Amino acid sequence: MNTLFWLIVAGLILAALAMLVPALLKKQLPVDDEHQQRNINIARQRLAELEQQLREGVLTQTQFNEQYTELQLILNDDIEAAINAQPSNQQGRWVIPMLAVLIPCLSLLIYLLLGDTNALSKAELQANESKAAENIAQMIGKLEQRLQQQPDDIEGWKVLGRSYSYLQQYQQAAEVYAKLHNSLPDDTDVQLQYANNLAMSRGGRMTGEPAQLIGEVLEKQPDNATALWLGGVAKAEQGDFKLAKQYWEKLASLLPADSESLQQVQQMLVALDAELAKNTAAVAGMDIQVAVDIDPALKTKLAANSTVFIYAQAVTGPKMPLAIVRKQLADLPLKLVLNDSMAMQASTHLGQYQQLRIVARVSQSGQAMSQPGDLIGSTELSQPFAQQVASVLINQEVK
């Protein structure tokens, strides 16, 4: 009964206050600058991050200036609104301090009687996150509208691309940077942003166009810190840990000694060394047993002295043969061994790859490059390769 009584009292007081407050504030100008202040706070935090990256050498002065300009562009409307806001009428404000004390106390009373502290904190967190997301979406919407009217605003497109990337909308960001790359083919920063967002839109995979874009930047700017980082990621994805290590060691030599980025790169180098050590142990004495035959119906199509190339290539990574043997069609069927002694590069090790494709191809021209009319067959192996036999049947014609 006591609890019910206090709930009724609290409810009556709150109802009275609900009618009283609008009357007291009737002459007040309704200025709501909550989202403006939040956006300004976000900008201040982002500016502090940019200054830190500039000191650490992660950003160049030009990059810093560009991103600083972006903050000004995005928040321009909010800053102007804050400057032009008029002071509100003070009539009836004497009661506000009393209400500021009374309402929280009544709310706390009801909350302690019926509430859930976890539920309150979760609700506040969700509300704040929803409000922040709404504000950012509004800023991007304004920018998109402006770019529709000013499609040649390069800096505006850069702001939009970075905004999409910040929100992890990588597909939209990649589309923006593709447009920028077509307009600014020599801008390496745009090219790297395009490569990174394109890779992220594909689940983080660098293989293909992203790796090609990064490689082009490294050819022009071998000391580009961002390109060295992304290039190392691309090479590690391909299983080329040695080259990834070369890129990251060079990057480490370019970063300031007290930079957080340097610590991250050093941690990645430690992980690479562990991977290289594991691969070195795995590749010792690596032999892959291969059995090759050809469909009898196809064997009669080519001369007995036609060249047969038998090779291993990575399923994920470079398509150049890792190890290769040359035979003749008359030798089939045959059994052989592929190992590192047959590698096309001394640094290549079959055991460092998790999956291999074993290919046998009958070449009409005798050239290593595949051509229409060649006969081909393949199979795939996964680690561990030991005690497996890769059986390849040549049964298809290259079109």
C-alpha cells in the first residue's frame, strides 16, 4: 500500500508539472542545438585524431589539410546555426532550478520502486547511438544534395568517400573513389583509398584489382607509407610472406620511433616471422606425388611428341606455376614428383601454401602459355600434402 501511495503522489505531481512547464516557457524561443553541439564535439575529437596522426607521420601535411577542410565543410551549417541562435526570453525562469531538482527526484523515486538499472542504461545508450547515426546521416544527405548541384566539386567528393568509409559503407565509398580515380588518375591517395574500399567491399580480399592498384602506387612511390601497409596485406593474403615482410620492414623504418603505428607494424612483423618459421618447418623435404593420364579419345588428336607441362600453382594467390615439369604426350600415363627443386623462383616453397592446383596440359605449340586447342586437366590438394597422390586426367580442350 505504501508503495502504491507514493506512486500515485508522484504521478499527480508529474502531471501538474507537465501542465505548468509549457505555460512557463511559452515565450521562450524553441532553439534545439543538441545535434549541433554533438556534431561540433565529434569534429573536435576527429581533429585531435588528425593532429595525432600528423605528428606520428601517418598523414602528410597535405592530407591533414584536406581532412581538416572536410570537417569544416560537413559542419558548416551547424556552426552557422550556433552563431546565429538568438537568446531566449527569461520570463518565468525562476522556477526552472526548482523543477530541475524536483523532477529527477520524482523520477528516481519511481525508478527505484519499479525500474531496472540495466534497462535504463541500455535505453540511454541506444538513444545516443540512434541520435548520432541520425546526425551523421543528415550531414551526408546535405553533402549529397550539394554534390548533385556541384558535380565538379572534387573536395566534396573526397569528403563523401571518406564519410562512407568511416561508416563502413565500403561499396558506396568504392563507387565514389572509382569516380575520383577516373578524374584524378595521378592522385595516389585517391588510388589507395579506392583499392582499400574496393577490397573491404569484397570482404577484405585484396586479390585482383585492389592489389594491382596498390602495386601501381608502389612503382611510382616506393616510400608511400599507406601503399607499403596495404601492399604487405595483399602479399600476406597471397602467401608471399617474405615480400610482405619487406614492405612492412620498410614501412617501420619510415615511421617515428614513438608512433603507435610503428608498434602495430612491429606486432605484424612478429606475426609474419612466426608464420615464416612455421612454413619453413612445413616445407622441409616437401614432395608432391602426381599421377597423370589422358582420355584415350583425346590422345589421338595430337602428335606423340607433343609437349606436356605438369605444374603446381596456388589456388589463392599468384597464378604463375610454382613448380613445373616438362614431358611428352608419349610418356603418358606417368607418375612423378613435384618439389621445390623444380620451382621457377628460388624463394618459392610449395609447402607455404594451404591449397595447390595440380595442372597437366598438352601444348600444341610447345609454349608454356595456354592456347586454344591445348588439352588440359587439373585437381586440387589441401594441406597436409604428404602421403597424398594428385591424380590428374587430361580430358578437356582449351577454348
